[in-house]
Amino acid sequence: MKKDKINADEFVAKFMVPSLKHLTYIQTPIKIFPLKDIAPYLKTPIPPIFLGYNLLIHLTAGHFKQQIESTTFMVQAPAILISNYGNISAIHSVDKSAQGYCVLIKEQSMTSLFREQEILNIFTIAPLLNLHPDDSQDFTALLDLLYKEIYGKNPYTEFYESLFKSVILKIIKISNANKTLARRQEIAIAFKQLVHLHFNNEKSVNFYADKLAVSVNYLNRCVSTVFKKSSKELILEVAIINSQLMLLETNKSIATIAYEMDFADPSYFTRLFKKIVGISPSDYRRSLGK
């Protein structure tokens, strides 16, 4: 199934109210916006979208509820939430008075700044970081400087990239993810990445265990330790999350979507969808005005 990534311009056009003249937008690989310029204008709830950028939100006041893949986070200030490029994400609700910053980073910039895949993988395991007020003030100071530099008369690329890198390194320093990834974490992350590549046609845990050259039992232990769910549950959740995109973006029947996603029984697909999403596929489609 082809998934179209949503970039920043498309997000504004689809999910924010018109007339955003107050929102300054420039063509830099790292973009930063005050949340006070975004939160009041979001048309929530925002259905699942396939992120075409890395997203970092530093929340200093207020709250919001955001889904990343199959996990929903209730984010309360002060906190930082990171969602990686290629994730499927939905925004359930936003406090219109939320304060802080939203940073968008192109994938090429993220991987050039952080060549160690291990650093990028950390945020797959722990996307939400609740902050001590002192740490939150430090992030505010860094992001104030980043905002000032990017919107200055002559933005200096090396300087604002260095500021952003300092933000990420501080996140890693104060999080529980600042140690070398254990073997079980490496296996679990590699498994999840493979699932996103093959979920449409491969729903057997054995397939992924063979790809990773580990036993099914060991794979299940790794996935359960890191993601708090079984390998089979994660495979099915990824499939159902992607089916939400198909329900949103196409007019195909629910049975057709089930068959295309390699579910032999549409009624099983419907039961599984309701278990994971909370409502049936037909009710979900109606809730989107489709």
C-alpha cells in the first residue's frame, strides 16, 4: 500500500483554520513555531497521518493528547514529545492556550546531525519525556535562541543546527535512554521497522524471527520488554493503524480493504479494528465525514 507523507504545508492546508497570516514560514530544513501561534487554530481531532518530517514539541503550559503509532500520550506541561519521520500520528485534542514550541525537522537534516542510528532509535522507545521545571527552562532558553536565529536577518545554518543538536543531546542526557541500547532493544526496534515494511503481506511472527535470525521465543521476549506487548499484537496494530489511512484516503469497501491487507475474513478485520481503535471501521469512516 502506498502511503503519502504529509509535509508541513499540507498539514496547514488540511488541518488548520484559514487566515494564518500571523504564522511566519521560511524555507529552512529546521522550522520552529510558537505553540501559541498553532494550538488555537488546529481543527481537532486530526485523523492519523503519515508524518513526512521529524516532530519535536516542547510544552511549557497546557496539555494535548496525541497518538503515535498505537500509543496515545496525554502530554502535560512541562514535557517534550518527539515523533520520528515516517510515524503514523493523530492529534485527539489540544488545549487552545498551550504554550511552548513546535519544531519540524527534515529527515535529511536529522540524519546528517545524528549519524548514530542508536540516537534516533531512542525516540522509538521513549517518545515522551516529562520534565523537571529547571530542565524545561533550559529547553526554553535553547529554543528561544533557535527561534531568534532562524527568523533573524541572516540565519547561520551551522549555529542553528548546533542549537538544535544541543536540544536533542540534553533530552538524551536527562532521559532514561542515555545508555547504549541493549541487545533486546536493538532486536525490538529492528522488528518494528521490519513490520512497517512487510505488515501488508506478512503477519507471521516466524517470518520476522527468521529475518532477524533469532528464535520466536526470544523475539517475543524482546518485544514484550521494550513495547509491553506481544510480537503478534504489534504486527496487527501496525496493520490496523495503516487501515485507518485507507479508510480516510480511499472509498474502497471495508471488505476490500481487509482483503488488500491480507485479512482472509473481513469480519475478523472488523472485530480487530474495533478492539484496537475503539469503534468499527464503518463508524470510524463516518466520524471522518467520509
